[in-house]
Amino acid sequence: MYLLIFTVFAGAPFVQKNDHHLNVDLLIIHLSPKSREITLIVVSVASCIFTAILAWYAWPMWWESVVGNEHSESLWGPPLWISYFFLPLGMTLLFLQYIVYIRDKIMNLKKGDLIRKAERFELKDIEIPKAKTDPKAD
């Protein structure tokens, strides 16, 4: 459980840094390059605010577990501050990564350095055979 918590909350900023987050691009690939960048900026600002709120409330939760010397109720009884630490740390780092991402997007938008063609990354290497319209035509 501790490794899962660490992987999720410590891995999220790393994934954002390399721009490998899972995206649903069903609608965004049909927008113009400028509209797509503006949409990505707006969504990133909303995500940045969300991570800031999570970090803001998670740091006191972690500190209370340190001061209160809270331990898990399992037989092993590890201190809870270890697992609680990765939520505020991960959200703070993710918040900072979103700030950098938003800044880069705004700078690219101002320079006019836009990606002209949106790609469907999940389908780019897959060939889809055309369906036959009439099965008796063979």
C-alpha cells in the first residue's frame, strides 16, 4: 500500500514533466491549433488550482500525523506520516509542474510556435481494415 501511494503521488509530477499524462483527445484534436492550445491552458489552470487545493489541505493533515505520532492499526503499526507525506509532496510538485507547463504553453502561444496537426497517438500505429459492405460480393 505504501509503494502504491508513493508511486501515484510521486510519479504524477514526473509524468506531467514529460507530458505523458493520459489524455482524452476526442474533441480537442478537431480544434484549430490556437484553440487547442488555449483549451489546454484553461484545463491546465483548472488542474493547477485543484492540485494547489489538495496540497494546501494535505500539508496540515501530514503535520498532525507527525505531531500526534499516529500509527497504523495493523499488527505492524508503521507511522502514518510516512504514507501521508507523499500526498502533499506529490501535489506540491505537480502544482509546480503545472505552473511550468502553463508558462511554456503561453510562451509558445505568444511566439506562434504551435503544433499544426494533432495526432491520435493511440491509433497511429494500428491499421484498421475496411469493413466489407456486402458479404455476398466475394
